[in-house]
Amino acid sequence: MTRILVTGSTDGLGRATAAALLDQGHRVIVHARSADRAAAVSSLTDRGADLVIADLTDRRAVRDVADELNGGAEVDAVIHNAGVISGSGILPVNVVSPYLLTALLRTPTRHVYLSSGMHRGGSTDLTELDWDGSQTTASYSDSKLFVTALSAAVARRWAFRVAADSVDPGWVPTKMGGAGAPDDFDLGHETQERLATEPRLDVTGGYWHHGERRTPHPAVDDTSFQERLLAALADATGVELPAR
């Protein structure tokens, strides 16, 4: 039995992931943006899931959640599911919050990051970016390229100690994807569950889609780009990715 944090678990893939993990007998920590949104996961907390509340656009709130979790029972894995598709929150939610949770949480040995096939259209330009989110300076595709590269960087930096993988869930029918999205919803969350929990899974550094490893944008595995990204995030947040 594994204790797993699923960010962005009030609806869509995050909620389905959390529910499936509970069905499998794991201990789950669900996340809501606000106390009002927490009502959406009441059926999961009624089944025993723990709850954390944080607006992921607010770095202080992300730090507070990390402190809260570090002060409790060990977290074995994190599924970084939360994401937004537009607006000034793209970088804070899609990139900065997973970076901070990765850097600040002490106990997880597995990190799974939600990517997208759209990451292949992202830019590698790290200049002129507003990581605070006071204005929109990056596209959704940019953010997914960055978080996919972050996953690869964590896998490389923490090799043999912490596993890190990214997952393209496909274009699935969620609030973000739209009701007419053509991909299979269940396949959209099964891969990240497996990567977070399978006891004998000996993989790290992969980019996955529906249970299979795929080839990402070339920049994802470019160590120079990874290091520039980590340096930009450390400079923006004042938090460096620690040694493990």
C-alpha cells in the first residue's frame, strides 16, 4: 500500500486517478484549490482520502502544503496532475508548483508529471518569462515542454534514488479537453497510476502515452536545456532542487 498525493483532484483525470487508487487500496491525498472546491472530493474523503487545500498559483500556499505534508506520514509518490490551459496561471500551476513540490517534499520516491502531446509545439526560450504569473508569457505547449523536461532532469539528477516520468494522457473528454475529445478517458489515467504504484516497475526518465514509452521533443533529453530550466526555476523561486 502506497501513500500518494494527486494534485488537481477535484475533477477530470485527477479525480479519476484518486478514485482508482483508493479502489486499489492505496492511501490517497487529494488536493483542492480552495475550501469551496473541496466539496467536490467529499466522496473521496468520506472513503478515507486525506485532503490538502492550496491555490497553486500562490507559491506561499505551495510551500505551506509541502510543510504540512513533510510534518505528517510519509508521502511515497506524487502525481503532478493539476494544470490550466490558458491565462497567467500557466507557468505557476503547470511548472512552478510541480517544481516546488518536487524540491520541497522530502520522502517521495516517485514523481509522475502530466505532460501533453502539445509539448512538441513548445518553445525552449527561457527568457522574458514571468514565473509569478502576473502576466501571460508562455503558452500551454511551452509549459508542457518545461514540465516534461523537468521530469527528465529529476530522473537524471536523482537516478537510482527517485523515479520520475512524464505522461501524455491523450486528448480525453474532461473540462479541459472538451466533451468531444476522442481519446479513451480510462487510458488517460491508468499509466500514471501504474508509474506511481507498481512495486517492480524499474523505469525512470520516460515520456509515456497509454502505457507505452514515446519519444518526446528533443529538448526534453537535452541536459543543457534541463540545467538552464532548473537554474531559471531556482532563480525565480529561491528554491534549488536538492541532492537526493
